[in-house]
Amino acid sequence: MTVIPENLDPELHERLISSGGGALSQKMGIEFIELSAERSVATMPVDGNTQVVGILHGGAHVVLGESLGSISSAIHAGPGRIAVGIEINASHSRSVASGTVTATCTALNLGRTLATHEIVIRDEAGRRLSTVRMTNFLKDS
């Protein structure tokens, strides 16, 4: 169940509700648990998101991270503004072949024109799997 902040831009709120966070997020089974500019949390199943050797695909880590970083930046941008990703990177520390992963997105910088977030993805045992860092450019829509 997604917890959407009450003070969210009504247009962004409607987009999140109507799209379920976007077509790719839906296909990957991403579930948004908590959303804010400062901290967001989501989960994603490993099943259905694996590479040929049976472990969670590195790109799936990045999709999960970018989904959270983009939404958190859009929340920070506020009404009449949008967030556009300009940089993303990921460092993978450990693999996982089953279960559910949890991503926690934390703001590193929330400025007027740039927002940078770090997203840490962990397995069910709490072990860090990857660290994603994303910067979004905030502009008028």
C-alpha cells in the first residue's frame, strides 16, 4: 500500500494513483510504501526481474532506484515543476536470487534546481545489495 503525502501536488498525486507509479514500475512489481522528498521506501520482488543466471538483474536495481529518486525529486519540486533525471549510477555489492528487496531513498541535497538522492537496496536479511545515486534537474513544467 502506498502512503502518499497529503501536501502532494494534486497533478502528481493523480499521476501516481492512475499509473501505479508508471508502466515499468508496475511490470516489475514495485510497490511504493512511503513517499516524501526526504525519504521514500519501496519493495520489489526478485522473481520476474532476474538475469540469465537467476539473480536479480543489475538494471532492476537501477529501475527501482530511479523510480524512488524521480518521485522523491518530483515531490520536492512541487506544483508546476517537474524533475528530470540528469545522472544516475549504481554500485552492486551483493547478489540475491529470491525473495523481495527493499529500497530506501534518502535525500542528499534538496535545492531549488537540483535534487540528489541515495537509494540503498537491501535483501530480506537487511544486507546491502546495491547503492544507487541519482540527481534530478528541477524545472518549470
